[in-house]
Amino acid sequence: MANERNMSQIITSLLSEDAYKFSMGQAIYHQFSEYKTTWTFKCRNKDVHFTKEMVEEIKRQVKLFCSLRFTEDELSYLDKIRWIKGSYVDFLRLWHARFEDFTIDDNAECGLNIEASGTWLNTSMYEIPILAIVNEVYFRFAYDEEELQKQFERKLKEKIQALVDGKYNLGNFSEFGLRRRLSLKAQDLAVRMLKENNASFKDSNFVGTSNVELAKKYGVTPVGTMAHEWIMCSGQGNHKHNPAYSNWYALDAWVKEYGVLNGTALTDTITTDCFLRDFQLTYATLFSGVRHDSGDPYEWGEKMIRHYEKLGIDPKSKTLLFSDSLDFERASKLYEYFKDKSRVAFGIGTFISNDTDVPALNIVMKVTKCNGQDVAKISDVQGKGMCKNEEYVDYLNRCIKWRLENEGKTQLR
């Protein structure tokens, strides 16, 4: 069991961040620097409780995170990424997290309340490190750290061997587990072993990790484009916008920032059906692919393939990236099903970074307000959204329903 006296700093580099936070961050810096957001933590596990000691340690770790600055070596690494611009690197040279943006206390059903409010530029960068801190503190305090690490290493070795033996064929896959990892030690080991054994995998290819710190350390690709916050804030943060057109505003701003670079579109923020109304020829051509994060993956993949075909685009020239609660078995079945129909890739998180004999935490930190207004994610399945105002969720659903039922009938059935 851990305590405050022997728990070392968890986040030791500002590169300990998912890659899509930098791609979104650059676009926020150039186009939405005045936007302000509120983020709210939620633990979805009904049987998990954070003790007062855990809350105090989480608060201490957040203060340590807020003391970090980017090093010149880290900035040089970011500057070499093709789509990152020098103006954004100069901004990051001055950037640091502000502890004053946080409210952290035990005023919640699970025993842990965290909220962050401030500019979108700042608060967007808090989500991933905070979740990593919460995970590591919880498991260090609640369980025997050495025993969990042994369980993790045993299961990781079995996973590696399964890929070497060809039990699972994944095609291209990345590690996406920073936010829910057991620890930095565990995630570091997973990325290292995947890279070291990659040449021995039969029909699987480890291409990179979402964790930019580990991508730099091990010379693999930092993977990630956009998250739901991008569509929610750029599409719903302007009070003059009809939120049923959130995807159009988000796609338009992304192309303005990146052109044909860095282009994997996330489809399910306000349902994939609504997304497809805006994902017409220009955007479908410019974006290299689309990402699945909710709903039936087979139905979604077939829907995307039909949509590309309707637009006269060869689906085999586009990538279907699956990232919703995957393990190797589910990913392998999806790969076999879609590999001859389209390019296929996977982002696999908790199954790689936090697989022990103890259930992983199901924790999130979501944007709940933008510019003082409620924002919401509807998703393709119930239960993944998080909004404090049910009236706004009802309003957003009615906007989407009206658009789908009354706008020109361009949607594939």
C-alpha cells in the first residue's frame, strides 16, 4: 500500500499526454484561443470509493504536474512532427498547467470530485494527466503494487506470445492506454515489449502509441488526431450555431488548420448518422479515414464503406480506425472481417496498459461547458454521454432529429 511519504511523482514530463491533445491544442491556439471550458471528473464504477488519503495524494500529484515545464529537448521533438507549427511550439515554451484552475475535494458519491475551469487552451491539456494520476494513486493505495505489477507482466507476456504465435491477427495497431494505465512503469513496459517483439508478430504490426512521451522514448509514432471535445466545443461553443451542425464546424476548422494532414475524423459525437450529413465529398476526400468509438463496430464499418462508395471513393483507400473497448480477440475478428474491404487500424487502450486480476477503473473527465453554455456528446450508444443539464441534452437530440428527418434525404439507410 502507498502513502504520501513514499509515492514518487507520477507525471514527470508534459509530453506524458495523448497525441491528439497536441493536434487539437494547435488548432485551439490558432482559432479558439478565447474559448473557455469546464471539465468534470466521473467514476462510473459503482463499487469504487476514493478515501480522503487518496484525494489528498491526488491533489499533491496535480500540484507537482502544475510545476512542470516543457524542456527544449521535448519542444525540439514536437517541432519535428510534420503537422506541428513553430508558432504553437513557441506557445508551449511558455505554457504550464495552473493549479488555480482546479477544484479537487471529496464532495462526490465516489469520494472524489474534480473540476477544471479556464481557457480551452489550458483545460484541454489537463484531462489525460489527471486521469493517469487518479488511476495510479487509486491502485497504489488500494492494492499491493508489486502483486499487481506481477499480474500485469504475466498477462502482457501472454499477449506478446499470442501475437508471435499468430493466434491474433490485428494488422496495424497502436497502444492507446495512457488515461487508464496501471502506472507509468506498466505502460512503459508494454510499449517497449511491443516494439521489441514487433518483427516477430505474424500478421500484426505495432505502429505507435498515443503517449507522446513514450513515442519519443522508443522511437515509435505518436498516434492521435481529434477527440469528442473538438466537435463539442468548436461546434456547440458558439451560441449562434445550430448544434446539429457541430460536425460541419469541426471539420471545417480542422481542414483550415491542417489541410490534408493529420486527418482521422471522429464520427459519433452527435451520432454517426448526423456526421454523415456533413461528411460529404470534400471532407471524405481530404480526411484519410474515420474513427469508431461507440455502437456496433460492424454496422458502423459497413455504413462507412457504403457512404464512401456512394461518394465514388474507393473504401480501400481509406482507413477505418476502431478504438472502442478493444481487446486482441475483438480486434482480430474486426480485422478479418474488414481487411479486404478497407484499410483497418486499431487503438487498444486498457487491455494493454491496465490488465491485471483486478478490474480497471472506468473513469472519465469530460468537457461539460463551453463559453458558459452546456455541451453534450450523444454518441451511437446510450451511457457514454456526460452533461449536467438534461434539458440541453433533450434540445440537442431534438435538433439532430429534426435535421435527420427534414433536411435533404442524403443519408444512407
